[in-house]
Amino acid sequence: MEFVRLILAHLIGDFVLQSKSWVDEKEKLGFRSSKIYFHGFIHGVLVLLVLWNLSYWALALVIAIIHVVIDLMKQHFQKENSKSRWFLIDQSLHLVSIFALWFLFFYPNLSLTFIFENNLFWVYLTAIVFLTVACGIAIQLMLENWTSYINFSKAESLPNAGKYIGILERLLVFTFVISGHWDAIGFLVAAKSVFRFGDLKDSGNRKLTEYILIGTLLSFGIAIVTGMIVVGITAQLK
């Protein structure tokens, strides 16, 4: 529960008690902005409040300092066209640092090697890497013969939107399969059909429609088969 409380403190500090004017000032002034340091101080106070124990003042101080350092790094490297990427990097670093400090302060004698010795960890990690990285490349190569028939210049799309849609849909399908919620896959297919193929039909580009349909069915099919394989493997390991 201590870890959950630390995450709560982070969420309150970053998304509840931080106004847009603070964010704008930090982006404009960088390390010269007093809001960066006061923001870190607030995170330290929140840690003490959620834990309700002054003996953890050192933990609160370290979290406050690390938070300021991460925010300074973000403001230094972040550009106008990379705000979304740096938002994810920033939040990831905060979460990793909170986890590491929670581990050090509350379970200093506990070893993390049990995670790497757990066979389930490697099974799920392999499946996730396959579905997020390898699978997209494999589908692209399988559709390569038809790529020359498609005029993508007429199909307006956000940069890399199709790539991330594919990753998200495969992860969702995989999650539904391993959790036994097969009915949710049907809702996902229906939702994508409404939003994606409706626009393609209106565009009158039959080749592009068929291309997207084949890619989608491949993506869903691979995710389903991967999920079934993982379910079978995990059943043997338990």
C-alpha cells in the first residue's frame, strides 16, 4: 500500500495541484522558473501527507529532489514538436524513481531476482515484445507485395498512426484472450469497423480498403493465436 500511496501523491502533485500556467512558465523559463522547485517541494509534502509519518522525511526529500531533476531535464531537452514524447518519458522516469525508492525504503533486504527467475515473466515479456515490435514488421513485410498498388498520398493520415493503432489493438486482443474475455474482441472489431472502414468506404478507394482489411485481420489473428499459445504455456507452468 505504501507504493500505491506514493503513486497517489505523484498523481495529485502532477495533475491536480499543477495548473497550466505553471506548466507554461516552466516551459518558458526552464531552470529559472521558481515553479519547478516549488512543484518539487509540493511533491515532498504530499509524500509525508499520504504516508502520515514524519520519519519518512528522507524519502520525501529524495523524491522532491529527483522530481525537480527530471523536470529540469525534460525542460532542457523538450522541443515544441516532441512534447508528447517527453511527457511519456517524464512520467516513466517519475514512476521508475518512485518504484526504486519505495523498494529501497520499505524492502531493502528483498531481492528482485525472483522476478527474473519466474518463468511466467519471460513468457509474457516475449509475447509483448513480439506483438509490439516484431509483429508490426512481419505484417508490413507480408503486405509488401500489395504496397505498390496503393496510392497512400491520397489517404490522409497522422504520422505513424497506423503503427500505434496496430500495437494497441494487438495488446488489447492479447489481454482479452489471456483474461478469457473473448466477447470484448468482438466489440473491438466492431468499433474499428465503424471508425475505420466507414471512412474508407466513403473514400471510394477499394484497394486501400482491402489492404487495411487484410492488415487488420492479420493483426487480430496473430494476437489471438499468440494469446492462445501463452494461455497454453502458462497453464503448464502453474
